[in-house]
Amino acid sequence: EAAVTQSPRSKVAVTGGKVTLSCHQTNNHDYMYWYRQDTGHGLRLIHYSYVADSTEKGDIPDGYKASRPSQENFSLILELASLSQTAVYFCASSEGGNTEVFFGKGTRLTVV
Amino acid sequence: GQQVQQSPASLVLQEGENAELQCNFSSTATQLQWFYQSPGGSLVSLLSNPSGTKHTGRLTSTTVTKERRSSLHISSSQTTDSGTYLCAIDMSNYNVLYFGSGTKLTVEP
């Protein structure tokens, strides 16, 4: 069974602080993604990566950085957290192309 | 702009009734996927259907690519089907998905 593990599962951060969300996959997938979901809405893509040491911007990259140090790990970094970044963040992996996408269980981030 | 639109936004059924969920998209899609999001928030892929009709269990998806629309039919609904159904398209072949806002389904006993 494919597995995508996110940590932490929830976090409260202070405005202006740095936040790092981590994602680890054991699927041997090349593609990894970070999405955010706001209450009552679908998911929006922040960053993605198709190879280690390289990341690509998604639809809403402003205020976020991503890091892919290895095939298995993909981090999302908020250098200066803001109230508007309160959301649930999902990491996902896939083989690319028309293949199934596997999601982690999400990280609930609250910025106060 | 809004790439993917889903309707209805919410739907309440009695157990045993059928559900029909709609997804319309504004751009050519190389991939279309339906996801289920549980009330607890977990996401699972249900069906991948860029064109034609696909069945799995009580689910049937029909996608008409030229008309940029897809439907998900759930037969004989059960209370455990309650949750949010999300439609997503990929225009890139990298599985970079654009999601609709979802249809919240409530199945009452």
C-alpha cells in the first residue's frame, strides 16, 4: 500500500514565525506535491517536484518555499507565517502522467 | 479563473437512493480524477476517467471530453458514502491537479 506521511498533523504558529511542514513517501514516486485547502473549498497547488533537488511553482506559490532533498522527502516552508496561511495542507505523490495520486492525511496549520 | 466547477454543492439522500454528481471544466484535460474526502479530511482516489465510462463497485463515471464534463453516479447510497466528492483535472501530464470545490453528500439512514 502506497504511503505518504505528513508531519506534524497539526500546528499552531505565531504570525511572522517560520514553519516547516514535512512529507515523506515510501511509494518510490518521482512526483510530489503540496496543496492547501481552505474551509469549504477544493485544493490548490502550491509547489510540486518531479525530481530531487528541483521544485516547481504551482498556482499559489507566494509566501511559500519548497525543498526536495531526496526522492522520498518534500518540505514546505513558510518563512514568515501570516494569518492568511491558516489552512489544511496536503502532500501527495504520484508516478506522473495518468496515474493515481496518493495523498497524506493533511496538516492543519493555524497561524495566530 | 475557475477551471473546475462542481454541482450540486450539497446533496442529501435517503439510504438506498442514487446520487448524480456533475463536474464541468473550462480547459482541455489530459486526466480527470474523482476523489472522496471523508468527514475527517482524508482524501482517496476513487476513479481516473479522462474519457468514456468507467465502473468500480457502485460508482460509475462518464466523461465527455469534447463537452468538458464528467459525472459520477453512486448507486444504492449508504450512510458511509457521506463526505465530499472532489473532481480534479490535469492539463499537463504531470498530475498537476486542479480541483473543484466539491459536492458534499449526506446520506441519511
